[in-house]
Amino acid sequence: MNEAALNKIHDLDSLRLVLREFAAERDWRRYHTPKNLAMAMIVEAAELVEHFQWMTPEQSAAPTSQQLAAIRDEAADTLIYLVELADVLGIDLIAAARDKIGKNAVKYPAPRE
């Protein structure tokens, strides 16, 4: 994947399209079943959590630059698999998030003053 293609990524839709192209170039789409993508996402999320495993809350809020770089990579891996999963299932992640926030607002109303 060349730098020009990577520079096209500015939002979830463009990320989804670049990921489609990336997988197609490698003939990986056949492996990108919902089950496989969900499992891969959880593995990456676990790797993300591992970086915080024994940190205090204060340490987790101020990782070193080396720790932050590793956390960034695992967060990206998790996002990539989530976007690919949503793509395979036809889920609009922005709409889904908007709907879920609305449901949470009803379920967990803000305290009134």
C-alpha cells in the first residue's frame, strides 16, 4: 500500500475503503468472516489492555512515549478489526454509536440540579 493511498484516510468511510483494498490485494477477504474478525478484534483489545495491566490509575493516564506508541498500535489494530467487522456486516458505525448514545441517555439520565 503506497503513501498516497494511506493519505486518503480521513474518516471511517475512507478507512473502510482503504482496508477493503488492502485485504483484496492480499486475498484476505475470504478469511474476514464476522467470527474471525470479532475474535481478532478481541485479541487486539486484550493486547491493548495488557499495556495497562499493572499500572496505577495515575501511570495509565501518563504513559511514557514508548508505552504510548505501543498503546497507539494496539488501539489502531482494534479499530481496524472493528471497522472491517462493521463493513462485512453492513453496520454504519457512526449511526450505531449515535443510536447507542441515545439509548444510554435514556437508560442513564444526567442528574438534574
